[in-house]
Amino acid sequence: MNTDYPALHRHLVTTIGELANELPGPLRGYLQLHTEATADGALSTKVKELIALSISICVHCDGCIAYHTHDALHAGATRAEVLEAIGVAIMMGGGPAVVYGAKAYEALGQFEQHT
């Protein structure tokens, strides 16, 4: 695998920001949804980001893996917690989740190097 996940994250932040400038209505709504859905509540932001990472693996979304690995670590998730979230995704998603779990594992290592 040759994806540079920190670079992908930076690229998506920039590109989504540009899209939000040109398409403010839908993006404003989505960004508000994201902010509200990941805010601390009964579940912490960290737990919610780990859930989002597991879903990202199951739906095979590289950009989502970049975002939610970054955001889970930023919210205080440990390496062990990210690895367990990958394990839950594999349990739920089977063989394809193993492949995308490996991508998330690669993203974890890359983001750890950049912090």
C-alpha cells in the first residue's frame, strides 16, 4: 500500500474547505452534523471517532480512514484503542475489512510518526 494518509488528510481538509466555499448550504449542514455527532456526550469524542474509524474500514473509504484515524488520535485514542477498533471492524466486515484494516493500521503508523 502506498497511501500517504497524513498527506491525504491534509488534501481532503483543503479540498473540502474549497468545496464548502462554493457549496456552502449542503457542506455547512454536513459539517454541523459532524460536529454535533462527534461532540462529547454519553460517549466521548474519542469513542465516537473510534466507531467512525471502524465504520470507515467496513465501508472501504480511504479518505474516511485518514480523517478518523487522525481525529481519533487527536481526541486522545491510544495505539491499543485504535488497534481494537480495527479488530471490531474486521469482526463486522470480514475479509474486505481485513484489507482496509491493514490500511488503517498503515494510517496509524504514519500519523504516529507525524505527531
